[in-house]
Amino acid sequence: MNAPYRPTSQASLDHEIAQAIQSLRQQGQQNFAQDLEQVKHLSATLVSWNEALMQELDQAMSLYAQSRAQLLSRILSATPAVASYPEPPQDRSPDPVHHDPSLDPLARRFAPQPPPPQPQSRPQPQPTAAPFGRAPRVA
């Protein structure tokens, strides 16, 4: 069943250990070489894909620029009055929903001021509420 015990010398054990270490080194070097080749192959594949994607992106950007220029040309030719302006007029008034001028000190300082109220010689009649939904009556 079990092999009989054989005493071994220290030199024999050292030799077996050295052979095992050498075998593991060779196996590790082979695995490393195989892994390195695989990494080189994958890297080359990724570079190739990257170049192909960059070419596709360049083509798409070129097509976009051409389409945009054609559309702009068609718009400008359809509206000759606008074509004489170097750039389209821009509405620079802030959107009251998104911009609160009271929070911006420069906007308050340089905002156009409403004209002063004109004195009225006589008071204007104010409408009074009419019952039952009829139109208000001016006094």
C-alpha cells in the first residue's frame, strides 16, 4: 500500500528542490511569454479599432459640417433680408423664469429704468365690480 520509508540525504532533497524551482521558472517564463504575445495582439487590435473609430468620427463630423452648411445656405437664400446681416440678431433679454435680475448687482445697476410717472390732472375712473358676472361699470 504505502511505499516503505526511504531515508534521503540532504543533497538529494536539495537537488529535487532545485529541479522543482527550475521547472517552475521555465513554466513561468513560458506563461509570461504567452501572456506577453496575447497582450501585444490585443493591443494591436485595440489600436486598429481606435483608428477605424476615429475615421468614422471624422467622416461623421465632415458630413455634419456639410449638412449644416447646406441647411444654413438654404435658410439664408430663402430669407434674403436676413442674409444681409453678418449674424442673426440675438434677443439678449433675460428669461424671467430662469434669471432673477435682483440677484445680479450689475444687472440692477445698468438695467433700463422705467420713465418717471407723469402727473395726471384729474384722477382716472376705476372700474367697480358688477354683481352676477356682468361687465364692470366705470363711475
